[in-house]
Amino acid sequence: MAGVVRRTAHLPEWKVKDVQELIEKISKSRVIGVVGLREIPASNLQQMRGDLRGNVEIRMVRNTIARRALEASDPKIRPLADYIEDQTALIFCDENPFRLSSMLEKGKKPMPIKPGAKAPKDIVVEAGETSFSPGPMVGKLQAAGIPAAIKGGKVVINQRITLAKEGDVVSAKTAEILKTMEIFPKLVGLDLRAVYEGGLIFKSKDLCIDVGAQISELSLASAKAFSFAVEIGYATPETVGPMLQKAQSKAIGLVMEAGIPVPSQMELILAKAASNAKAIASLTSGEMAPSAAAGAAAPVEEEEEKKDEGDAAAGLGALFG
């Protein structure tokens, strides 16, 4: 139920109206979020609003109005007011918070970093040829700390270099050379701070998940659970088929091993019995398998060799008296 804003002597009529309208909007929305707008150019913001139209509604109001509206709403929603600071907007949608976070991240655009801003990540310039023509550009690169030279009529960066570490303040010279080289280390867009849905407040860090990795882990867990269920005989619509196949294989193995006269398996049982009978007949008739004969031939050959050596020794003894 929407809250009621009491008008005071210090609150103009238009503010009362704006707050009341915002309270109504909050009460009718399934998902409410607080986003930051800092450093988003007006043209980019308009483009983002157009891209999100139909899925997300963005309301840009004064922070005091947004805070009053949230504080006058359902008690479970009120904590969102703690995230109202700096340049802020409220967003409303029917998407779940995780999908909303993903949509806003994908909508961010690379922008040049400004002098005095902190590097959002390590800013690296890779080695190799550039698109610049030989001339003053070599001096500018070198002045910015980039090891550049002219090779084969082209400006070449001799080695990979890190111009700024994550968290470092970017100097004006570095910001200028990065812009010239079209290296845009900063992604600018709607910065999601917190979202409300179903009585819960989700912080931005709670919504940053690797969807691909999560799906992979779920698939692996599902495969392990399926194998375990089949192994212990836990019957479900998915495991009944493999369980019956496994039981059939074990039953056939038991029938073959024990020689149980099962009509459907008689052909295999008789084939095994015939093979066993042939082996027994070979043993009783004194015939040996080729492998056994080969094994027996070796001692005979060794005995003959020893006999020949003995005869040769006897001949030599007779010869020399």
C-alpha cells in the first residue's frame, strides 16, 4: 500500500505531487532499483534509455524526492533510500534482478578516461605497429612513457607497457595519449547500486555472477546426481530406463555364469557350454593348445643344447688325453 506524504510548510506543492506520484509507482512495481548516472554524457544516456525502452523505465528525479518516496513506501523497500547519493535515478521493471544487472552491464559503452580519474583496471599498451604516421607522434608517445620508434616507415611500440595500475590516478598526459590511441579503459553506463524484489534488497555485488560458470557447475552436479541415483536404484522418470538396462545386463551376466536355463538366453548358454566342452575334450585327449605347446618346447630345446655341449666337452677331453 502506498504511503502518504504529509505536507509541511517547507515542502512546495510540486514536490508533494512528485513524491506522491513516485510512491504510487513504487507500490505498483515488482522490481525497483537505484542506479548511478555519473559521467554519462546526455547523448549516451538518451541512447541507453532508448535501448532499454520496453524493459526498463528510468525515472530521474531529485535525490530528496527519491529519498522521501522510498522512505514513505513499504518498510521492506525503505533500505533502498540508503543508496541515494551523488547523481542517481530510480529504475522500474519486471525482470528479475540478475537479468536486470546483466542488461545494464551489456549496455555500458567504452569511454575515454578523464584526467584525475582512477584507473578502473590496469591500463596496458601492447607492443607492435600502430596506425600513426612517422612524425611528432613518436615524441608524444615517448613523453607519455611509451617506448616508441620508427621502423620500416611506421610508428612501432617496442614493448608492452602498463601506463597505470588499477586504482592509480590518471594524469592529464596519460589521459590525452590514451584518447589519441583510442584506448578506452572505462565502461560508462547505468551503475546499478541496489535492487528490491519480493521483500529482499540485492546489492550490486550480489548480482555479479558468471552465468556460464554457474550453468556448467549445475550441469556437472546434475550428471553426478543422475549417476548416483542409477547406482543406488533411486527410481525417477529419468532414471528408470538406465536402471532397467543395468539390471538386464547384470541378469544376463548371472544367467551366463550360473548356466540358468532362461529361454531367451539359451543360445548364449549353449554356445558357452559348447566352448567349455571343447576345451575339456582337448585336455582329456592329451592335445595341447598352441600356447601350451610353445611353452613346453622351450625346456626340450634347452635340454638338447645342454646335451650337445656335454658331447662337445667329452670329445675335447678325448682329443687331449
